[in-house]
Amino acid sequence: MSPPLPSPLLCPVCSAPLVAAEKTYGCANGHPFNIAKEGYINLLLSHQRKSKNPGDDADMVMARRRFFDSGAFAPLSNLLCGLAIFNRPEALSVLDCGCGEGHLLGALSEAHDGFFLGADISKKAVQVASRRHKQATWIVANGMRELPIADASMDVVISILAPRNMAEFNRILKPDGTLLIGVPGPNHLAELRQQLQFSSGDFKEKADEAAAKCAPYFIETQREQLAYGTVLSREQIADLIQMTPIFWRSGPEAKAAVMQLDELAITISVTLLAMNRPG
Ligand SMILES: C[S@@+](CC[C@H](N)C(=O)[O-])C[C@H]1O[C@@H](n2cnc3c(N)ncnc32)[C@H](O)[C@@H]1O
Ligand SMILES: [Zn+2]
């Protein structure tokens, strides 16, 4: 085991370093933040959110949790944990921004030595993540605003199927740090989109578009294309629709018909892009 890495957390009020005490985190200027009973810290200030409960709601979080638990995303979790950037002798500091219910960062924290920090704007998601995965640190924070994380403190920042803020990722990554982005790959959930008469392109260009948006901070250094077929049960279909808000916009009749299917063979396709500083 490597020695514990110093906490990179900052006070969201004054940006001074946050230091852990028994039941709170606090800064030198006397701003306290309770450690919730599940173990997470809420660092989201009221003016940093547009609604009372921003981000994924409880139903979406629990649907995503059940979908992950069913094993449908296991190849994604396995691919992530096996990436060479995590297989290094030294302990790494890793932020998962938009971590959701924490399955992917939780798996990484169990497979590798290091400091693992999950951030999500959804309090419910962070609650659920911190209840299960005790090796990682979990915070409620808005990844689209200033993150309460020190400059040049992280070796890896992960953003999988979540909103991205390049300027902040650039600020908090170490000079040789890696940004790992996950976007829908070609034909992701194509069969479900077809059943729901939902046309939203085939995601062929998504990875190239995402890579282009990382400029000028980062350039693509590695691309992993994951695609596999799986047969979803009725429960998995319902969870997938629940956790994917774009499907809520599909016609009620098409949605009702899909919910009646006993099973559906679908394609799951995710492209992972590793990005580094140019030069
Ligand atoms: C599609 S889910 C992906 C969750 C996780 N990365 C995964 O792959 O399972 C998107 C997540 O981004 C979170 N999110 C949305 N806006 C956010 C923001 N401004 N800051 C942090 N998280 C945000 C949502 O609450 C949700 O948990
Ligand atoms: Zn402070």
C-alpha cells in the first residue's frame, strides 16, 4: 500500500484547503461542511444550483444502480479498470466528475491503489455511491462551475456520459495528467431507439466531436471502442428507459409497447478517449 495522498478538497466558499475532522471538513476561515452519515460531503452551495435537487433524481439513480447491478455494463467497467493509465506502480489521484451512483469509480477504487474522488451534482447519486463504496471520497458539487478541488492535484479525471467542463478539468489535472472521456459509440442502444421511433443519429461522429471540443487544452492519445450485444429483460428495459432522459420524449404508445416486451436484444457501444496536454 502506498501512503495516503493529501486531500485536494477546497472550501467552496473561500477556496482554502479543507481539512477533515471527526464529523466535518473545515477550512482555516471557519467554514464547516458536515460529513453525512453515508460518508459523503455536500460542497454544493445554494447559489451553484438552479433547482433544489439538481442532476439525476432518485428514480433515475436507482434505475442506473439496478442496471449496473444486472451486469449489463460489466464490459465497460472491466475495460475501464484494465486501462494502462490505471495500471501504474504509484498511487494515483482520480476524479470521476458526474460519477452517478458510483459504480465505475467504485470498481476502480477496488481494483487499484490511490485516492478516488467522485463528484456529482445529484445528492441522491452521491448518497447511494457513498453508502456502497467506502474506499472512495464522494462530494456533491457542480462540475460545470468551479470545482472545490485544488489546482494540478489529479492524475486522472474521468467523465463518462456526463457533462464536461474543459477549463476546470484543465485546472485540476496535473501537467502530465490524463482526461478520460466516455461518449456513446456507433449504434449505442440503436434497437431501443428504433423501437421507440426515436431518431437521434447513430453517434458515429460523437467521439470525433468530443475530441475536437477538448482542444486547445488536450489532444487525443488513445481511443478504445467498446461494442457488444446483450439481451435485456423486461426489468432492464424499464430501467434503461428510466435512466436515459432522452427516451422520456418518445411517444407514449411506442414507450408502452416497448415496456410490454419480455426481452430485447440491444447494442451497447461506448467510446473511451484518453486525452493529454499537447507537447
Ligand atoms: C448519464 S449519468 C452518468 C453517470 C456515470 N458517469 C455513469 O456512467 O454511470 C450523468 C450524471 O451526470 C450528473 N450531472 C449532470 N449535471 C452535472 C453537473 N453540472 N455537475 C456534476 N454532475 C452532473 C447527473 O446527476 C448524472 O449522475
Ligand atoms: Zn472557507
